[in-house]
Amino acid sequence: MYTKSNCLVAQSGGPTAVINSSLYGVIMEASKSTAIDRIYGGINGIEGIIKGKIIDILDIPYERIRQMRFSPAAALGSCSYKLKDYKEDDSDYKKLIEIFKKYNIKYFFYIGGNDSMDAVDKIHKYTKEIGFDVNVIGIPKTVDNDLMFTDHSPGFGSAAKYIATITLELALDAEVYEAKTINVLEVMGRNAGWLTASSVLAKERFPHLKQLIYLPEVPFNEEKFLEDVNKAYKEYGNVFITISEGIVDEKGNYIAKRDNAYEKDAFGHPQLGGVGDYIEKIIKEKVYKRVKMTRLGVTQRCAMHLASKVDFEEAEMLGREAVKYALDGETGKMIGLIREKDSPYTVKTELVDVDKVCNKEKKMPLSWINSEGNYVTGEFFNYAKPLIQGEVKLPITEGLPYYTNLKYAI
């Protein structure tokens, strides 16, 4: 029989269009439970929790919570805060335990990506070592889709849908002029090419579109790249190039030629962006002058107006299932998605030890990239297509989406 206690939920890392759907799932499932009394939210992730920035979510009107579900960004705020190894410095962990005790926290849910799962793992191991009773569950999210042991991550499907749509729109725009255009689209993806590859989904709507796609999984060779572009331009005229911000050369160096590029975050990850400028420059110098470069930037992770319904619903499902698993006594786990079928598309959830997930990356299978290293195969298309299906009907007020967050709700 369950003992009545409280839960705490927080969000971390780069937001996605559907990260709040997972938060909504946690709130709704926890509010149904007779084992959970209060539902607390941590403002700005672990960093804010350590500082005591906690709100009681049940004090927020339900309509505000419902609206939050349809809003991009992290409704509770986020952080990029690296917990130190508690064996070297346990000061942050002691503060967390004080917070857990103060609010009678028995269940802690952390919604995030790779680095967030690192925090889940460390907190789980620390609480076990000191004998503190709390169930810690990681709920995945990342547009990069690089989390291990899950078929895909919530956030990827919506970002893929957005990128494919932008690809289609830019390609159509290039068709209006007699003069030919080489489009360059720079897409997020530090070390994994899932997002960049998703531009291929536009091909079904625009069959004669000539695409070239360059991913971090394949070393970038400038000479071969220029040969690819020159050949495509001569044969097709209009060419659409999608390139990952994280492409590297044969030595593993990022391909960027701008000053002060690649400052690092708290986890030591380079802050990428800017390779599109370089690619535009070398094409203009060596191939053709009419080049249009587009850098999507953070729009890839916050385009709620083009969210995938499949992604939206799966994100909520994972939030709800995380609560159920925690109530069953699970801890130190991340909840993942296991694909059962492509058509009709079905998935189920599965738990994985979070220490198998954190600080690792899932990259595109090389077998899903063509032998030339400049396009993707049908396997990727079949993998990604089910994830972009359906539309989310947003609440609209006076012509604009009605977005909100919970940081300032009380």
C-alpha cells in the first residue's frame, strides 16, 4: 500500500515543441494518484531546485496548465547545469536532499536529453548510497534524437516536420525565377544527423527536387562536396543542400571558419552554428554565385505551430507512464519508446537503466546513408515518416497562438 507523499517535476536542456506535453502528462497522471498529495515544479531545472525555486503546481488554475500543454519552450524554465561527481563534491546533492525533505518528495521526474539523464543517474546513485528513499525517473526529450535505447525521442518528430516543411517551401520559392538557385539549409545536430536527414521528407511532395544532404556521421571532404554541387547544378539547375551544423573533416574537426566559433557549455559541448556561411562562401567562389543560405537556429525546437500530433501525444504518454513506473517502485531509469510496427505505426514504452543512456550518443546508422555520403536511404524515410503525422490544433486568440508558461503563474 502506498504512503501519501509528494512529487517534483522539472525540465532541463534545450526545449522542444512538445516538452510541455510530457510535463502535462506527469501532472495529470500524478493528480489521479491516491499515493501523491502535492505536485511541485522545479523552476529552471536542477539549478533552480538547488536554489529553492519550487512552485506548487496544484495552485495553478487548470486552464493555465491546459494552455501550457499547447505552448513551446519549457514551461517551468530550463538549465544547462552539470552536477559534479558527488564523490568529489556533494554540496549540490546535500541541498537537493534538503529540498526533497522540506517538500516530502518521494518521486522526482526530470524531463531532458542526454545531459539531463546524467543528472538523473547521479541523483539516483547518491540517494541510494546515503539511503534516502526517492524514486528518480528520466523522461526523454531532444530534437537531436541522439538518446540511446529509445526508438526516437519526443521533440524530434515535430522538429523533423518543421525542417521538411521549410525545405519544401524554400525549394518552391526557388522555382519562381528563371535564374537558378542553390539553397543551403543549416540544421541543428552536433554529432548526429537525424534532423538534417529529415529534410528528405520533402521529396515526396516535390519529386524532382535535387537534394544533397551532409551529416556528421560521414567526414566532410570539401573537394568532393564541390564536385557534388557542381555536378548537381549542371544537371538540375536548382539544387537544395541540407547540411548539419556538426559536420567534421577527416580528422574530426568541425567545419567552421568563423572567429570565436564553438564556445562550450557547462558540459563541454561546443556551441555550434555558422557552417552554413562557410558553405555558401565556397559555393559562390567555386561553383555558382546565386546561393541562398538559411539557418533555422532555435526555430527548429520551438515551432509549435507545426508540431506533429504523433510527437505531441507520445510526449504526454511518456509523462504519464513515468508516473506509473515510479509508483510501482522503479528508480534510476529512463522511459523509452520501442517501435512495434511502421504500418500501422505503433509503439510501446520500456524502461532502461539510465546509466546506459547518459553521456552516450545515438548516431544515424551508416547503412541509412548512401555510398556517396551525400543523401539518405529509404530506411530513414520509412523510419521518420510516421513520426511527423498529424496536426495539433492550437488555441488561437486574435490571430495568434495562445502560449503560456508556468514560471510566473503563481
